[in-house]
Amino acid sequence: MRKFWRIFGWIFLGIFLQFKFNALYGIVFLENLNFHDRAYWVEMDMTATDESLSVLNVKTTVHHSLGSDYFANIYIPDKYKVLNAKPYAGAETLPGYQTYKMSMKRKYRDVLAKNAFILAPQKVDEDSPQKPIIIHFENLKQRLHTDKTFQVTFKKGKTLIEGPKIAEATYPQKLGM
């Protein structure tokens, strides 16, 4: 009989803990849905190196996200070669752009990605006009946000980026987003 109660106790404890954690998850989910707006942040900066190479540092954040699967794709004008990454063929193609995938990772309520791209212009002797760097935030169902804030140009042998320190867009929370 003692063995029965010992096994029954462990089973009861497992069921109780499972219920407790699910209830806590539900409370956090409802609190996010009702009290927090979802924000998309993009940070970019350019680090110049020797000759015409530049390092483009990109950081994307989906703040207070409810969904489990978020994807971010960055579109870099095809006037630049990216030396340290291969183009991503699994995203929508835009004429005049190459697509690269950002590896999004969940960290508590946020989904984050941070990548560095080594850029080299296709034609070093020619200046190129300003063109936006586009970032698409998506989940499995839909496009959630498109950012075109940052502009890239090649002038006098240097790649330059123009835009604010952080680009932010805020939306109200909805189920399914």
C-alpha cells in the first residue's frame, strides 16, 4: 500500500506542476495581449574597413511578441556583394535586391537577431545612388512589418548608411500576430 501512495503522490505532483505552469503561461499570454503593444526595432550601423569593404551590423527585435515563429529577411541592393553570407532563396524576391535571412531567437518576450554583413560594391569606380535596405518581419501566416528606414549609398570609395540610430514601429497586439 505504501508503494501505491508513493507512486500516486509522484503522479499527482507531476499533474499539479503541469497545471501550474500552464496556468502561469496563460496569465503571461493574456497580460501581453491586453497591456503591451508589439514593437519592431531595427538598428543598423556601418563600420568602414580598408579599401572599399564595409561591415553592416544589423540588429532586429520584435518586442512583446506573442507568436512563436518570427522570421526577418533583409534585402540588400544588388549593387553590393555580401562576402560572408549566401542569398536566401526561401523568401519573396524583389527586383534589384538580394535576400538574406536573419536568424531570429526567442528571449523571454522578445525575438532577436543580430548579424554582420561584409559589403563590397560591385563597381568600385562608380558611385551608386541611395537605395533603401528593406527588412520584412513575418510569421508563418503573414507579413507583419516592413522597414525601409535605412538608406545605403556608395560615394567616393566608401559605403555609407543614413538613418536614425533605431527605427521603431508599434502596433496593438492581436491574436494571430
